[in-house]
Amino acid sequence: MSRSYFVRCVTIGLCLLFAAIAGYVRFKEGVYYTPLSGQQGKDVVWVPTPHELVDTMLDMAKVTSSDYVIDLGSGDGRAVIAAAKRGATALGIEYNPDMVELAKRAAITAGVDANARFEKADIFEYDFSKASVLTLFLLPELNLKLRPKILDMKPGTRVVSNTFDMGDWSPDQTIRLTELASDYTIVHLWVVPAKVHGDWKFDDGEISFTQKFQKITGSLTMKKQEMKLTGNLDGDSISFNAGGTEYVGTVKGDTILGTCVGGGVSWGITR
């Protein structure tokens, strides 16, 4: 046997051995990877959300089979899988590739892998604008960083957060699960409001809205008489009171159409 032939054999053997070891390590990590509560992630540490809290989040968002749910920082995939079990199409965005693979296997085990997908991606770079429901378990400063993109989502999009808020954007609903033996027992819900800030016209006058998230103030001027108004937005639904009359309507881009409560009189304004 020549020396060169022997060296080639040894080299090939070592390559096969290293490949087998690498494959075994990947297999072992893929099958037996177990995340630890409190482990460091890209932006936050991972702490699993109690299943009862996940269910409450999805209940508050009124998730149905017609929804597209995106979970930002999906971890082991439990929120995505729970949404898929309700018939929704669901996507988890997670930076840790081991978590992504763990969640994919969990979805297969739960029998919902057709509805539940997971992607390895950065939540601050991913386009989540098509979601009808957004779920979060992020620190307040991260929620604030995401808030401008969230407010640009389609009016009516429901956003639910485990524990942490959105700064001065007050939630539309908050529930505390006092029975949970956990440090995280609060769920906040926001509904992305339509954007109505500015001046609107109608045949007999104009309306000026000042908007702060879902709250609106301003004035209604009719036949040169100005009346202060206060109201609220629920997605693309608007309601406000001016001069003792309650107005309700629907925002459709640069048009709002509605009626006066009690009298049934129709009204409409354009931007």
C-alpha cells in the first residue's frame, strides 16, 4: 500500500467520522433541544407563557378560523399552536433557530402543522402588516419600538400582550388572571384605530378631529355654530358626541358615513 493511498484513506475516514459526529450532534440538538426558562435571546430572555394565559389572549382577541395570527417572538410555539387549534392560520417569528425547529415539531405533534408555520427572523425587520391578530410577550421598550408599525396596520387589527403595555397608548381591555401561580398574569388588548386626525367637510359645515390613539376630541361646526366633541375609535368604527347628539359611523379611507343615535339621521363627511 502506497503512502499517498494510505493518507487518502485516512483523510476520507476522518471526514466521514466528523460528518457523522456533526450529524449526530445536529440530530441530538434537533430532537432533544430543551429551552430553559430565563435563557437569553436576541432581545429578551425566554419565559414560557402559561397555557391559561395564552387561551385568555386568544379569547380577548376573539380569534376564529378567519384570522391570520402572528406571534412576535414565538419561542416554543405554544401561542401559534393554540391559535391553529382554533382553525386560524398562524405564524411564529422567532430568532433562535433551535426554538423554530422545536416549535415546528410541536406543531406536527399537535396535528396543526398545516395551519401553524414558524420562521427564523428578526421581529423588527419582519413585515407583519397582514396579520389580523398580533400576539406579544416583549418588554415595554420593545413594544414601544414596534408601536409605530403596529399603528400603521389595518384598522381593527387586534393586538394582545402578555403583561407589558404600550406606554401612553392605553389598552382597550385588560384582564388579570389572579389564579395563576406566575409572575405574569395580565393580558392587555388594543384594537388598531383608523386615522381620522384633521379636518373633514360636509354640506353644512366641517368637523375637526384631534386624535390620540383611539381617543378623539375636536369640534363640529354647523351653520357657523361650533360645538366641542369627544369620542372614541374602535378599529374603523367611530362614535362621538357633539352638542348633545351622539354620532356613530364607519371610517372608509377619506370618507366617514354614519347615523345619529336615536334620530336615525344619516350623515357623511370627507377629508
